[in-house]
Amino acid sequence: MHEIEKKLEELGITLDAGPEPMANYVSVQKAGTLWFFSGAGPFEGGKPAVFGRLGENMSAEEGYGAARLAGINLLAVLKRELGGDWDRLEQIVKLQGFVSSSPDFFEQPKVINGASDLFVEVLGDKGRHARTAVGTNVLPFRIPLEIEMIVKVRE
């Protein structure tokens, strides 16, 4: 069993096939060794599972958990696109996190740490990345956050 699969098992994380696009776009746009992932939210079974707005009806800690769930969805799509071959993964290059926030909420980085911490926990140094975490007034389906990523892979 691959070390990444072992780590996922230790953490009690099962990766399904990952969410499919919900509109006219693709889950991943591949440009050579750089793969650009569409935004993922806190979905379970292909449906939004967490709703709210940080600073209004959600705490930063609850947002952290939602970001972790979004990160699990991104890992699921990555595994699917890699055909299960984790050895092809070179690096998570960048995350961009959008957090639905009230005007007086300023802890967007703390929220997106839910995904960042997950990636380092599961992938080690391959999970370390550059990152942006910004607030926005609304997101689709009333989800509290959406996270995009760029990944470098071996051909």
C-alpha cells in the first residue's frame, strides 16, 4: 500500500471518486505538468453538506472543518485524475481559498488552514503550497467556502 494511502487510512479518510462538475466546466484543466483544479466546497455524496457565512452563523473552527472537507474532495479528484498513481504527484503548488464572510470577519487564513493542514498531514512536503485566502460576500449554494488548487505532476 502506498504511503499516502496508509496515511489516509490512519486518518480515517476514504476518498471516493470526488465531485463531478455541476455546470459547464471541467474538474481539472491539464496544461502539461501543471493541473488546475476547479473550486471544491464542503460536499458529501455530490451535494453541499455545510452551509453558512463565517462571522455570521459559523465560527472559524467550523469553517476550518468545512475547509478540511473541501480538501478531502480535492484529494479525491486528484486521486481520480492520477488514476490512483500517487507517485506521479510532485507538488501541491498553490491553493486559493474563498471564504463567505460577514464584513467584520477577518480570519479567512485560519479557515483555509483546514485544507492546508490536511494536505501537509497527508502528503508531507508534497502538500506544502503557496496560498491565497480571501473573503467574499456570497458563494454558490450558500456554502461557506470554495478552494481551488494547482498541482504539479510527472508525465
